[in-house]
Amino acid sequence: MMSFTEAIQSCLKNYVGFKGRAPKSEYNYWMLFTIILTVIAVILDPQPDYPRDSVLANVVNLALFFPS
């Protein structure tokens, strides 16, 4: 079982590596990390009108797309 930081480091280290499978703990921690970053990006974005239009959240999601 991986810790939270080990899982994030592993995902970022294998950013575009498509061989093999991730353990369940690594996947779950990565999804939690992605959700946390998206929520922070929506909160920090200067456009509070509608969360779907959050440019910062869209950039975060695009950057984290391949490891997901």
C-alpha cells in the first residue's frame, strides 16, 4: 500500500508511461489529489459566477489528464 505522497510522486514520475497498472491505493490517492486541486482551482479563480467556466480548473484538469 502506498502513502499519499508516494502515490502522487509515482503518478507524476510516470506521467506518460502507459505500461502496467497502478495499484488501487495509488489510483485512489491520485483521484483524491485531482479532486482537491480542482476544488482549490475553482476557489482561487477570479470568476465566481459559474464553476464550470473556471479557466484555472480547466488548466489543472488538462495538466492532470494523462496520468489519470
